[in-house]
Amino acid sequence: MKDKIIPASDAAALVSAGDTVTTSGFVGIGVPDALLAAIETRFLETGAPRDLTLFFAAGQGDGKDRGLNRLGHEGLLKRVIGGHWGLIPKVAQLATNGLIEAYNLPQGVISQLYRDIAAGKPGTLTHVGLGTFVDPRLEGGRINPQTTEELIEVMRIGDRDLLFYKAQPIQVALLRGTTADPAGNITMEREALVIDNLAQAMATRNSGGMVIVQVERIAARGALNPRDVILPATLVDAVVIAQPEFHMQTYATPYSHLFAGQFRAPAGSTAPMPLDARKIIARRAAFELPVNGVVNLGIGMPEGVAAVAEEEGLLEHVTLTAEPGVIGGQPASGLDFGAAVNTDAIIPQNAQFDFYDGGGLDLAVLGMAEADRAGNVNVSRFGPRLAGAGGFINISQNAARVVFAGTFTAGGLHLSMSDGAIAIRGEGRARKFLDDVQQITFSGRHAQGKSILYVTERCVFDLCADGLRLIEIAPGIELERDILSHMAFRPVIGEITQMDPRIFTAAPMELKRDLLHLDLDDRIALNPEATRLFINFEKLRIRTEQDIARIAARVETLCAPLETRVDVIVNYDGARIDEDVEDAYAAMVADLEDRYYRTVSRYSSSAFMRMKLGQALGRANVPHIFETAEDARRYLDRR
């Protein structure tokens, strides 16, 4: 078997004019910078290769010069098909200036397409992208008028519309690993991710193409543990040893044992975030974290939710994930994004998107650059600026619940916080809530019936049948002056509640107590005579059947030993019962009434909550629900 180790310049010479080239990487993780730099140098010195088609899933760059920015030269590229463009401005400028053909497709679809190309399939059939700008009935993922070929078709299967993404044969794969032997077996033990390397290598090999892998070191032939080999030698044509500056673990970190999973970081090792707009938004989003649930955090503003979860002691009670294959632990941010510490597992990116697309996520927290009256969100295109969708479409369409997170305005926003309230000291220059978004990356119409929130530093909206509805306002904020006057449309205005003041104070929020219901012993108590049960659900969120079971268990602990039934008074001020557990909650209440209660009186200052309680609990009997605690007590005293 021949020795496959060659210089980077020789590897660059293997790329021919007109080739379709795929590259590995996620931000700065796993990017074959030595190979990309060699191709750039060859092009600048000789003018070859020309007219390449670049085919990539995740964004690979630092927003400046590294990664795929090295290929951002007119003439070097003819066509680019990519998932996320925001980190490759040099290539994006070629696209927006009409100098190349350019497509933006969902990152997860491209990731899965590698696998389908490897399997010899004609393409990928999926629901992902329906109703968004990649739907061929809208823009078909095309970035400029010079791009005319349709890569996506609408297909009717049974009673469903689906999208068919056509396969693209690949001539060259530029990948990255850690260690190679001379035969070309590749391991990835010092990489933060495995991404799609195996699928890309198989797709290229089965397209009749060539696989070139950049590594940082060489082991003796036969020295590698076969269980550590990610790319077997049968898939690898050439190996290049990279200099350290071209093989950083991320674009922010040369190497971290934590990102490689060699060690675990101690709890509390991360410094708390400063109390600014980003932390306020992350804190409000963290109120939606599902205990024992699976969560995806997007790039940008949502990254702060991981830091808040760590600060509040919640990481052991929720599984955070990131789309390149991270499961568990605490995802990193900035140019480390995609890496994580204290992970449970690192799996291939295409497998992660399989899980996401099938509905595996209980919650997704994603960025929000623009939103409109219909609840559509744009994160992908803003005039001449091309960000790209990345994994946003896969994730937002398929998570059970979605929180979009972003500041209310952009550009120069200045805030101050004091005494649990917020003040706008300097308003952002650009509106973000528009009549119509420039590009539909998330379709509000296709999401009807799902739980969708839009969280900002000063207010919260949800998605209702009539579009965007205002539901919460921060303390210190005035509706007309600080919200409505900075929107291009008037949202639906329902019953508005106040955002939790704890969000706007520097001290920890004790969110763990709320989400885990650790205070039920204080919330549910008997009076000294054991004749009256007090239940305080003020600002309590009841989301799961486990929450309901905890409440029932606490009531049974108090009431089962009693010889007589008790009168009950329940405070529902600021409480929330999620729609998908309303029936289970009503059944639990009916059971407790049958066994332990004599007379029940309830109260809430919210007309909406009184209506909801009446609907939910009134199926079995007529509940007594009052506006004030005094009215509720007076009713019991008269009985």
C-alpha cells in the first residue's frame, strides 16, 4: 500500500477546473485551512483551478479571511451551494454582486444530502423548507438573478407536499482529522466535532472523486486503534500534514482538552454574564427550559441561554444540544461555537439533524433578526448582507416549541437596569418588527398551532391565529412610547402580564426552584386547625404531567391522614397551565376534589386565566373563580 502523505501544494494541484468541491467544518472547527490556503495560493500564482462549484453545509470561516474566505476570488468559484454564509463575507460578496451562481439551502438538508449521495440516491426528500425562501414556489434558495437552475422540486406524496433536493456529484472532498497513518486511516481525537466527514468521504468516493484529508500528526502504519478511525484508508486518497496555525481546534482556541472531551470542567467554572440586553433575553428564554427535555441553542443571542442555565444550576436537568452533533454539557459561544464542555456525546451532524427533523427537540432557542405581523422571521438575508439560514430552518420547523430571541431594535441600543426594572437610554436605529420581512426563514403560517415565542429585552410576543400578539412587558417599559411607536405594525394585544422582575436584577434568579417546583412545600400548606388548605400557584408554570404529579403528591401528603375533608383556596395569579396538559391537570383536580375537598374557591386577577380555568375545570362541575383573594375567602367563609 502506497504512502499517501503529500505536501499541501501537491494536494492543491489535484483540484481541476470545474470540479465540485466539498469541505468539512463548522465555524472554525474541523476546517481544512492548510488545504484551502494552498488552493488559494495556487490560484493567485497560476490562475488555476477555475470555475469550481463549492458545496458545503455549515458556515466555515471567521467572518474575515480564514476558512472558505480563502476561496473568495472571482474566477476561482463559479457556483456555491451552502447552508450558512454569514462567516464567509468574501464569498458572499461574490454572490450578492452576481459574480457567481449561488444557493442557500438548509444546513441539515445538505448534511443529509451527503449521505444520500453516498448511497447513490437521486436526492433528499423532506418537509424541511416548505413555506420558506427555499421553497421553489418562493425563491428556491437562489441568491441572485444569475442563478437560474432549479435544485429543488415540490413533490406530492399522498396528501403531503414535500421538497426534493437534487443530488450533486462531488469530485473533491477537503476534510480534516487529527492523526493519520501512512495508509490514510484517519482519527479525530483532538477535534471538537466529527461533523459530516464520513458521509462526505463516502459521497465523494462513490461519485468517482478524490478525498484529501488534512491532519496534525502521523502515526506508524497499523498503530491506530480501529475503533478510533473515523475515515478508513479505503476512502482517503491523500493526506497533508498541517502547520499548527492552519490547524487550530477552533478559531478562538488553539486546543482545549475540554472541547476534545478529555476532561470535564468543574461546576461554576464559567464567569457569570454581565447584566446587559443579551443576558436579559437569555434569562427570559431560560424560563422556557423544559426539565429533562432536549434543547437546541442557535448561534448569536441564544448562546447566552447556556451560560444562564449554568449560572442557575440547571445544566444537569436539561440536555442542551448544538446542530453539529453536540449532545449534553454546555455549548460554547463566539468563534468557539459548535464546541462544548462536559458533553455526553458527539455524534455526526447528519444524525443530529435526523433527530431534529423527526421532532426530537422539546425546545429550540434561535436568533431573530426581523419579524413581521404574520409571525414570519428572517435571519438569512438583509439587503446586500447575506447571512444564510444555516440549520435554522430544520430546527425552527421541527422543534415542539420555539423561542426566537433578539433585541427589540438594532444598532446603538443602550439600556440601564435598576430595582428590577429596565429603562431605554438610547434607542436602536433600526426597526426589527416590520410589516413584512425581507426573506422568510421561518413561516408563521406553517407554524400555526405550535408554541412560538418572540423574546426581546423589553417585551414578549407569541404567535396566535391572527399573527404576532403582545403578551408581556418589562417593568419600566411604556407600551406606546417604548414598543408600539417602534413597530411598523400594531400587534394583536391580548392580556398583558409583566416580565419577571428577577430578570432585571444582578442576583441569581433561583430559576431552578421554579422549574423543579422545589417550593411546593411552601406553596401548598394547611392552616393550624387542618380545616383549610392554601394553594399558592402565583407565577407558577405547569408544563408537564410530572409537574401535575408533584402537585397531587403534595396535596395527598397533607390531606390523606385527615379524618375530614378540607376547604381549599387556590391563588392562580400569574399562573400558566400549558395547553397540552390542561386535560391532565383538570383530571387531577377532579380526583382531588372527589377524595379530599369540601368546598373550593379560586382567584386570579387575570380575566384570561379565569376564563381558561372555567373552561378546563368546568367540564366536571361549575368552579368558583373570583377576581380577588378577598372575594375567594369571603365565599369560603359563607359556606
